[in-house]
Amino acid sequence: MSIEIRNLNKRFGATVVCNDLNLDIPAGELVALLGPSGSGKTTLLRIIAGLEVPDSGHVLFHGEDATHTSVRERNVGFVFQHYALFGHMTIFENVAFGLRVRPKARRPSDGQIQSKVMELLKLVQLDWVADRYPHQLSGGQRQRIALARALAVEPKVLLLDEPFGALDAKVRKELRRWLRRLHDEMHVTSVFVTHDQDEAMEVADRIVVMNHGAIEQQGTPDQVYDHPASPFVLQFLGDVNLFHGRFGHVPGSVEAGTETVYVRPHELDIIGHAEPGALPVTLSQVLTVGAQTRIEFKRDDDGSYVDVEMPRSEFAALRQRLSLSSGSRVHLRARRITRFSADRGVQHDLPDPAAMI
């Protein structure tokens, strides 16, 4: 089932949450709506579901206008952040609920319901908890049951609103990989809302980055990360250092020092000697998390801070070679810089040593 959003507008009072949105979601695609709080992503999801009505514009399912179609008639499955399971029902009855409340003419027989529910519980690898109650399950298990319940009615579209937001980091990581595998098996057109960049990058076929009710950029995870369309997208999809004309002034563009260029922490090299274009800095602190090390430096010229990131093992060798410790004075060299300009859009360049520092 394909989804088309056409010239969609929605506001709450003076706040515009959807500003002339246009979006095409092909059948079978898994799309992430990614953005900060207030960007409009949840409102867009609720409009697709039929839980909100747009002020203007249209929602089309497989080419047919569904803008004013009721939630029940849209045949969508909805998974909420906080499970919304019925505490007084067994896991089996929670999953069976959508089938049991169908009109009598469309309601499956008890045998068909039994078969369907157990099939779904096996799909989410929880057939062994059918007789238990929600409070007897972990958060990750409850979210998988919520997904099974959404799939029970055989939805044409699956919508997920921050489905893993209430879970701890380890369970969240396991579930998003599981969701990706499940989607590859079922190929249900799916749209999920998240503010977690890693989650969107790992799970989605395509990411739609939203900000202030507008779509800033859409594309595959690699496209939006490697070729951001705006400074907002670049900064939202991972850490970045900002330099005002320092790394990356290109002759013929603007006067050195008047433009902003961006360098991600992993695009900086630490060198022990001065060279054209290298930035003199002083080591401030080292933070190691798992296999990655983040090194914070203080710039010698203006006192601002710059982050560098590299594998832990690589930094250990570098630290020994350069005898690095707190207060060590070294230089930073950029391997790539990103710039944005009104006339040329986004550019990724090797720094011009003659124009730097």
C-alpha cells in the first residue's frame, strides 16, 4: 500500500505543525520520520492514521483519497510508545482483540483466531507467553506483543509512534534490529516516528528529516548523512564542530573568516607538528566509551572547544607516539569540511591549506 501526502497543512492555534508537506512512500517501504520535539512528525503520523484531520491537503492510500476516511476504514495498524495493552487480558486475548471486535460478517471463527494469534506470537518469538498477562512481561516483550496485536488485523499500513522510546538502551537496540528483520519478512508499508538518529539510520529504508513542520530532507540513511541538504540536517544527524572560516575557506568564495564550515569529530586528525592549515590546540580531556574515544581540545586562538573522535585502539597508539596527556599542545588537521552557500548548496571539500589559519 503506497502513501501519498499532498500539500498537507495543520496548525494548532498559532503553531504551524505541518507546513505544505508533500511526501511519497512506496508500497513495502520502511520510512522514519526523524526530527526534534515539535517538528511535526507525530502530527503527520496521526494524520496518516486518521487520528487527526488536516486543515488542508490530502492523504492518499494507493492513489485513493483517504483524507476524510475513518480510522477503522483505513485499515492501519498503530503501535504506541507505551504499549497500550489491556492489563486484564491474557497476551493471547490482547493479540486477538482486533479480530474479536470485527463486525460479525467479517469476524474469523474461533479456530481461525486461535491459528492467527499463535502464528503472530511465533513471529514475534513469544508464543510461550500466550497465557500470561502484560504485567508479567518485560518492556521489550510487551512492545513485541503490541506489534503482534497491530499486525493481527492484517493492516495495509503499519504506523509506529516512538515504539522503543520507553525502553532502556540495550533493549531498544535489540528491538530495532528485530523490527528491521521482521519488516524484511513481511514487507508491510511502515512509517515510524523517532527522535533517535541512530534508530532511524539503522532501521529505515528512507529517512524524512523534519523541522518546524517542514521536510528538510529525505533520502536513504547514507544520503542524508553523507550529503546533508542544510546545516540543520548535518547537525541533527550526529556531532559536528563549527568553524568560522577556519577549516575550509575556498579561494573565490567569500572572505576568509566570514563563513561557517563544519567538520565532524571523526574527520579530524591529531598531528604533533605545525603545518599549513593545521589548527593549534591544547588537550583538555579524554572520554572513552566502549570502543570509541572522544578527545576534547581547547583552541589556542579563541579558547573554544573542538571534539575529535576515533577508535579506542587507534587513540591508544597515538597517545603513546605523541606522549599525549592533559595540557599537551598539538595540531588538528581536517580531512574533509562541509560548507553551505545559497548559490552552490552543500559542498564537501578538502581544506585549502594556503587559506587556513
